[in-house]
Amino acid sequence: MTRVEIRTRDGVCPSYVARPPGEGPFPAVLVFMDGVGIRPAMLEVGDRLATHGFFVLLPDLFYRSGPYEPMNAKTVFADPEERKVLTERFLSRATPANVMSDTRAFLEWLDAEPAVRRGGIGVVGYCMGGRLALVAAGTYPDRIVAAAAYHPGRPATEDPDSPHLLAPRIEARVYVAQAMDDRSFPEDMRERLERALTEAGVDHRIEPYPARHGFVLRDTLAYDPAAAERHWRTLVALLDAKLR
């Protein structure tokens, strides 16, 4: 992926672009990273998505915290000190409100990019990013026509800013992959999300994956090759259906 810089309300967000081979313009997909941040495994997701014919934009949602070395996905959540730094320095600033403000800048950047086809875009997120993908679909319903969330964390809580409360605003087709071993997305939360999307008339599917939270990214302890490949099949099918 190629690094670019996007100016937001709060500064300059380093972002990464993957462009498909051949002649454009191409349909665009905005990728929201997981809670481990930008590192090779995350960039590989963008590169592979581009091979399917999509122009990919992957922003570094931790830019407010300053430059950082790639984190170790195998230890960052298990080690108390590493987790504390992650929570206090990074996650505390990558709030849904801040990221949705940034998303306006990301959409404007895509609009100005000649290689991007005009019209609706897709959004996909992982872990933290899966939650943000749902929030984005409800915040920018006029722009997002497909939204996918893989092992999203806390997508339907009782908090006043829970993503499922935005269901009445969502116009996109939504796909949610629930890891069956995931304390951040238990069955009661799935039922709450299912009910909200159904009552709002959202075209959606929530599917269980026999895997642990974090199964897509190859550098996590939860990486599951079979589940990760299923993720690619379902993601590309969704994007093809709505962006082609």
C-alpha cells in the first residue's frame, strides 16, 4: 500500500492506499483497522482487497496519539502494561465521534481522487473497526451502500452511543460476522443487534463463525485460516453485489 496524508479537523491522518491494476475509475472501499493499529498484517488486508478490483483507503485511526511503532498483536491485550498504554494513549482518542469526524475528511479525499468511481462506497472494519463500520453506515447513509463488520466489539450495548441505535438511519446492506468465542459480542448482544436491524428494515445478515475474536488478521493469537478465508468470500460477495 502507498502512504498518503489526509487533513482532518484535528490534524493530519496518515493513510494507506491500494489501487487495483488496470484502468479506473474503481469502486472505493474504506477500511477501518482493528484495535492493534497499522502494521504489516493490516496493510495486507488492503492490498488483497485491491486485487479484487476495489480502490482501498485504510486510515490510521490512532494518528491523534502521534507516531508509534507497530504493536505486537500477540501480546498487546494480554500484557497489562501494554494494554494500559493501548487504552490510555490510543483507544481513548479513537472515539466513534472523532472517527466519524475524520470519516467526512476520508470521503472528501475519495471524492477528489480521479481513480475512484463516483457514487456509493463500501466500508469494512475489524474488531474496533467493525463497530466503527456500523456507526459509519448510520452516520453517512447517503454515501455508504455496503457495510461489513468482522468480529466487531460491542456492536449492540445499552450505552446511549451504541451502534445498533443508528439502525433506522442505515441504507447500506450490512454483513456482520460474529466470532462464537467473543466476550465482546455475546449472544444477547447479537439478538439486540438482529432485532434493531430487522425492525429498521435494514438488508442484513449476521452469521456465526466458529472462531475466536480476532480471527481475520494473521498476526493475532486468534487467527483462523478457514474463518479468514470465509471472511474474504463473504466480503467480496457483499462488495461485488453493491458496488459493481
